[in-house]
Amino acid sequence: MTLSSIHDQNRQAVDSQGPARLPVPVYLLAVGTFLMLTTEFIVAGILPDIAADLKISLADAGTLITVFAAGMVVGAPTMAMATRRISPRLTLILALLIFAAGHAIVALCANFTVLLAARFVTALATGAFWAVASVVAARLAPAGMTSRSLGVVTAGGMLATVLGVPLGAFFAQLAGWRGSFGALGLLALVAAILIWRGLPEIHTSKHHVPLRAEFAALRSKRLWLALAACATTTGGVLAAYSYVSPLLTQTAGFHAGTVPWILAVFGIGSFIGTLLGGRVGDRHPHMLTVIVPTFTVLFLTTMLLTAHSPLVLVLALTGLGLVGLSANPVLISLALRYAKNAPTLGSALSVAAFNLGTMAASWFGGRSLESPLGMLGPIVLGIASSVLTLIPVSVLAWRARTAYLRQPNAADTSAS
């Protein structure tokens, strides 16, 4: 049975089945994604510390986010194709080991160029982990729970914004920012052991699908629309989030010691929103993907207009966390579906698209800091990106609605 056929059962199965539980290995994959997203965005919480220690500007320090995202863009599809004949379990373990080695280098090295290179290599492994983890989570999910399973794996990443990034910021205040990276490396080794002991061998169809057939999935117009939405929806949120620490301290007037707590509030919202998004997405995927960018624009606009009002700014940031990334598991599920018989490539491309949005947001966000908009520049950029998200998701929703009206019993099943 292909991932597309599993996805097509969602609406009927969710309504008809009794309470079902996701298997434990899905939660083990979430442990890995927790580490992956922590390392990607921990820089946002300790940006001033890194800049001061390395004697570089905030914009230059922000390139540590940009180069990691670039590595994910390159690494997700290329590593997924390179490891297509390796068992998913082994791929996940090797990715975590490379992840650990890259963090050891960052913790010990003082040369900024070497740090950038280490971040890039680490991101290659991270891209491979995310791509394979999404496919394995979908394979392990009971019927009708694909988006929910992907929501749990994605929520592992969102938990990073609840615990990983704020704790990393706290730990950086105690042991320096390098200590935070060293701790992540050690935790990756622990995660590798958990995956090795707890994840069964998954024999997926990717071992039998010719490479030419995998790339045939690229002809799907709906796949590219879903990927475009992956990029712009993430870019909209991460443009603001990547530079939220200096916004809170320099514009809103918060003490640096309160920033980790505010980041934790944002993270709690992201964690809850992703879990809810996965549940709602199994029944109403296209409705969710339209509502999310609409509310993201609303909260970002509120942040723009109230940046000097500490309380309102925090409330808007919390709302952004709750809503902004909640459609991600649904977008991944759609990418897997529209890729048909090439789910690994579809998953890898969705990971690449998310990080393309992150890369563009962090890079142009950093440049916007030097514009007349100053600290408000990244928020304006985020609003523009979120508005763009409405284009591909509206087209997908319209095509799904048209298919439903033509064939009510096969609504939203076409993946051309």
C-alpha cells in the first residue's frame, strides 16, 4: 500500500475507528527532531552572546542560521537519494552521529569560517534525518492517522522551541554559548542509542523504486504548490523569530534574562499548535492551510504595530507560535501524497522547502536590520512571506473542492 492510498483513507478512517494510539517508535523519532530543530534555532536565543564572543555583527551571527538552513536545503534531497538503498534505521543513526560530531566541532573551535562549515555539514545530516523520519512516521501510523503521526514528529521539533531553545539560552548564560552546542552533541549520542534499540527495521518501497521513477514525481504540479507553501509559511514565521531576541531587548525593553522565558511561551504555543494542526489536518487539510497564514499575517501585523508595547508584543508572539507553524505536518502529508510512489523524495523536498524559507528569512531578515526599518524589518518581511503563502494553498484548496464536487466519493483524491 502506498502513502497516497493511506492518506486517502484518512477522512473515513478517522471518523469510523475507535481510539487508536501511535506506536512508540514515532515518539523516538520526535526525540531526534527535537534535537534537530533545537540546533537550528538555538542561535536565535543566544545571538547577542555569539556576536559579542566572536566580535561580529548580529547580521553576521545570523548567518549561522542561514548556513544551517542552506545545508538542509541541499542535504534533504541529496542525502535522501544517496541513502535510498540503506535501511531507514541505519540512516537515522548515522545522521545522529554526524550531528554529534558537528556539534563537538562548534563547541571547541573559535574560527568563524570553520564554525560555518561545521554547521553546514551538520545540516546535511539533519536533512537526511528529517526526510527519512517523516517517511518512517507515515509508514508506522495506523490508518487515518498519517497527519497525526507526522504532527507528533513535527511537534518534537516544536518542543525544541518550548524547551530546547529556552534551555539552551539559560545554559549559555551559565556555561557559555559553546556549552549549549556541546550538550546538544551529547544528547544526539543518546538519541542514536534510543533509535538503535527502539526502532524496528522498516522495509519501504524506496528500495525497489528506480531513481527515474522517483524523479517522475517532480511532474506533479500539486507537489510544487505544496512545496511553495512549505517555504513561504516557514519564512513568514522565521523571519520574525530569527531576530526576536534583539527585538525584545532593544525595542521592547525587556531584560536579557527574561528572553528565554518569552521564547518558552512562544514554544509552548508552537508545540500545542502543531499537535492540534496534525489532528485537524486529517479531516480538513485545505481549510487549515488557508486559515493558518491568514492568522499569521494578523499576529505579525500586531507585532509590527505594538513592538514598543511589551505586553501586547508578547501576546502577539504567543499567538504567532500557536498558529504560525501548525500547518506544517499537513503540508508534509500533502507533499508525501502528491509525490505518489516517491515518498522519500517528497519528504526530502518538503524539508528542503521549509529550510529554503528559513534560509531566505534569516538572510534577508539580517539585511533588513540594516535598513531604515531597523528591528521591524524582519517582521515586515514575515508579513510579505505569509501573504504569499495564501496563493499556493488557495489554489490547492480550490482544486480539491473542484474534485469533490465532481466526484463526491473521491474528494481530494487526485494527485496530479
